[in-house]
Amino acid sequence: MMRRKILFVLGGGCLMPLELWAQQKPVKPRRIGILGAETASGQAARLIALQAGLRDFGYVEGKNITIDYRWAEGKYEQLPDLATELVRLNVDLLVALGIKAALAAKQATSTIPIVIPATADPIATGLITSLARPGANITGSAIFGSEMAAKQLELMREAAPKMTRVAALSNPRNLSNQAGVKALEVAAKALKMSLHRFEAQSANDLDAALAAMEKARIEGVVILTDTLFVANTRKIVELAVQNRIFPVGLATYAENGCVIGYGPNQNEMYRKAAVLIDKIFKGVKPSDIPVEQATRFELVVNLKTAKALGVTIPQTIVVRATKVIE
């Protein structure tokens, strides 16, 4: 008979194989650090999606994972210190919300795994070397905002053929937005539209930016991809409607008021980030996990905002929409 080691469990009155006992030992909870450039409320939908994804893999906050949050609340200069705080907490993994947070996380650590969900143009901004082999300690999913911005402008022209004076709303501190503006300039020229640049670096800049658009007789605005605009979409839309400006942007922007939204479902991308987190917790190196590129795009039409602007969206767009908000 093959001999095997056994463990006698006192009080249980039975013998238990040692390897089975080892499997039943309590597992140390994993610690995740979340770094955000904006506010918790502005990123709530993304966080809910991420937490739902983690639950799919059995990770429950307060049970077998601990999550530490740090929010810059629009004060981007605080991001490096906040990232360092999370590193000093010895977190097992960092999740960076947006390009600015991701760059701060990369600067803070070269060893702790970093997951960057739905980050715009991570190659152009220097976060990773390639999608297939991201290198170092970073992986995640990517959005190529410049291509989407051009498509959003085309949809605006299709919805309002007589529109000629349009704007690009960008955050100058977001490197990917610079590429987006250049793509819009090329697209606007092809569509025979006049493109004007407007910038906002914080929520406090939005009122002035939209007022300047109204003064410049802007008819429509493409809102580029940035965590500032994600967190303040409703405010931007409210100001745009007041100034009779037609707003377009990401699909998630339309769900929060933009007339037309085109792009990947970012909340879904955040949920899928849990797949990458689970792989890392099971021992896979981030550098060996390819950065995923969005492959499924949504067209969202907000007829409620269109009605407020007195605009009738053509049926050619409505019938193609993934989602229509009435």
C-alpha cells in the first residue's frame, strides 16, 4: 500500500489528508489600489462595472479583496503622490483610470502590476511599447480616440448636413487628445467644415469653454476622450444645450446626454478588466498579457437631447443605432 502523510484533526475524530487540509487554509485577501484623476462620483459607473466583473471571478470587496481608492479630483499634480501612497500600501495590483492616472502609476512603480482599462492611445502616450507585447508591468485595454473622433464628426454632419462651424473640446494635458484634434482637422477639411479648438483642464474651465463656443457661433462640438469629460458629461451637455450647440462624443457620453455617441462601451471594457486582474492574481505577468483593442462599437442616439435642441435626427441614423434614448 502506498503510504501518504495524514493530519489528525483534534476534536474532529477523523483523519484528513494533508494536501486537502492545505487547500482549506484561508487565503490572504488580495489588495487592489485604484487611482483616479477625477472624482469617485464621476467614475461611479465604471467602478460598478469593474466590481461586477471581479465578482464574476469570485472576488468580493471586504471578503477576499481589499480596495484602496485615491482620487485627484481634477488636481492632476497630485497624481504622482497619490500613486506613491498606493505603492507604499503594498497593494498587489494597481488599476489606473485614464491616461493621466496611468502615467502617474507607471512612474510610481516598475514592479507592481498595473491594469489600464479603456485607456486612450496607450502607445502614442508612451504607456506601452505595443499591443501584443506591452512590456514592463502594464496591461489593459485600449481605445484609439483619434479614429473615433473623426467618425463622430461624420455622424454629426450626417445628422445636421447644413452645419459648418464645429468645435473640438480637448484637455491639453491629455496627449491622446492632441492626436484626436489633428484627426478632426483632417476630417473637417474633407467634410468642408470649419473646426475650432477649445480646451478645458478642469471642471471649472467648462463654463468658459462653452461660453466661448457660443460667442464663436459654434454649431456642434466633438468632445474628445478624457476622464475629465467622462466625469462631467452631463454638465457639458447642459451648457451645450443652453448655447444651442450640438454635442457628440463617445457612446457613454450619449447615455449621459450627448445627441450622438459612437465608440466602445467603456463600462463593458471595465468589467472585462477583471479577466486581466484574475490572470495576474493567478501568476501571469502583465508583460505577457496583450493589451486588448476595442472591436465592438456602439452607436447611441439621444433623441431627448436632440428634441431640446430642436433637431430631428434622420432615420438613416436612428435605424443603425445600437441604443436609442427617448
